Amino acid sequence: MISIFGIISLVVLAVSVTLLIWHSRMMKLRNAVDFYLENISDVLSNTPEELKTAIETYNDTVNIYNEYINNFPGKVSATMVGLKEELLMELPE
């Protein structure tokens, strides 16, 4: 028979793994957006819609991630593994 602490531990572990996967994916997306921003002159002259789409996708992902880590049970797991809110990116004018 599994104790309540065993069940809670499994839930926290599952949520922690999910958060780490989301964080990893979000950081990959942020790296892509950073690449665009570093090469902004080339990007803006060639594909401004790609940059806008990348930033919007990143911001959507950040909103989901931030909401999740600020509510139970994500907040517990995020605190345990040291995850913090990510900032949204502004669209260039």
C-alpha cells in the first residue's frame, strides 16, 4: 500500500519533470528569438513576419509557463527546482 506521502512525492516529481521540460523548450525558443534579435537588420529586411511570429510564440509559451508556476501544484515544484518567472519580449516597432 502506498502512503499519502508516496503519492504526493510522485505527483511533485511528475510536475517537476513537466516544468523542467517546459523550461527547456522555452529556453530553446528564447534562443531562437535572441538569434533573430541579434541579427535584427538582416531579419527585418528579409522576414519581419518570422520575427513577429517567433516573439508571439515565445510570449504565449511564457504566459502559460508563468501561470503554471504561480499556481498549485506547479508553484511547489518550481520552488523546489528553482524555476522563476520569465519575462515577456517586446515586439520591435
